[in-house]
Amino acid sequence: MLQNWFYKSGEGLLAVLWTGHALKVALMKPTFVPNPDTQVVWGDISAQEVAGTGYTAGGIALANKTQVYNPGADRTDLDADDVSWGPGATFDAAFAVVYDSGAPASLWSLVDFQGTKSVVNGVFTINWAAAGILYLSP
């Protein structure tokens, strides 16, 4: 038996959660070890959050969240504005995490910077991909 999403149903299901919940992006230390099997909520990983000048604990709220159905790719793209810390930011980060800042603070996405990224008295920016932060594909 073969089952599949109706292509546009992702826009109606997951996208409602995306736009309707208070989501944040937080930065994680270079020593953070991701485990998608056991790390489910923000409390599972919050001790590994970056600390430094120009960084506020808990991260930054995602602004202007959108969901757009992309019929050519048969997927729903979930996006928001790029995020920045600074000016004057000084810290090291190796990952970013998108999470629901309400209860139960579910983790949504892990961004691996493929190594440590540093900022010294500057601006640290995450420019999301053209397809968005996440996308849902059948």
C-alpha cells in the first residue's frame, strides 16, 4: 500500500503551526553535540547555548514567518526574516536551533555551520536559504 501527502496539505497542516507559534532561533556552542533522537525540547539543549557579548539567552524571535506552496517542487517552503546579533557581538557558535518558545518548547530545526563561526565586536548574521528555513515535501 502506498501513502503520500496531498502536496498542498503541508501548507494547511505544518504551516499553521509555523505561523501560529512563537518560534525563536538560538545559537549553540562549538562543544554542543546534536542528537536528534533524544533532544526533543529546548530544555534538553539549553545548557549548550552560546553566551557572550551581544547575545541574549533564548535567542531571537523569528519575524515575518511565511509559508508558500511551491508547485514546481511539490513542497511548502517555511521562511522568516534573516537574524542578526550585534553590532558589538563577540562569541563563537557552531550550530543554530529553531525552537518553539512556548510550552512544550519543541525543537524544530538544527542548522550545522560545519565548524565554529566567530564574531569579535561585530555582527553575526544567519542568512536563510532561498528555499527558506525548512520545507515540507511529500
